[in-house]
Amino acid sequence: MNDKDILSSLDVVIEQRKNASPDQSYVASLFDKGLEEIQKKVGEEAIEAILAAEKSDDKALISEVADLWFHSLVLLSSRKLLSSAVLDELERRFGLSGIDEKAARKEL
């Protein structure tokens, strides 16, 4: 399974679970608590990834980044967006200088 397949599969699972019973689904429980809770979880996972990066345990860092990515997908879903939109944006940026890309965003 390639990266796009995994992310697309997660998009589908998140969409299926967000309207499930909050008692039966973690994703549904996040949606039940509202956007602020989803945003909070993304922030918490970002901090945990940063803290894991300070240590030499690569497995812990990978696990925390996976949590961050997952919760970011939940956040995207809250706006009815799919992971493919992020992949398209990354593809658009591929080959661009980071400095040039950032400067172009400031012009908008």
C-alpha cells in the first residue's frame, strides 16, 4: 500500500466514524466535543512530537508524529477536506525553494 492509499483509507475511516456513537469511536468522541477539542488534540500531539524529538528514541518520535498526522486528518475532516488536498499542496511546492514559496505566500 502506498502513502496515498494509507492516507485515503484513513480519510474514509475518519469519515465513517465521525458520526458513530462517541462511546464506540474515539473519532466520534472528538467530533462530539467540537472543533476546539480537535484543535487542542492537534496542539497536544505537536508538543508531544517535539518532546519526543529531544530524546534518542526514534520509535517514540515516529509514534508521536503518527498521532500528530492522524489528528491533523481529523482536523481536515472537520472542514470537509481530505488528505489529498495536502498532498496536492506538497506536490505543488515540490522543487520550489522554501524561501521562494514562503515569500509567495506573503504576497497573497
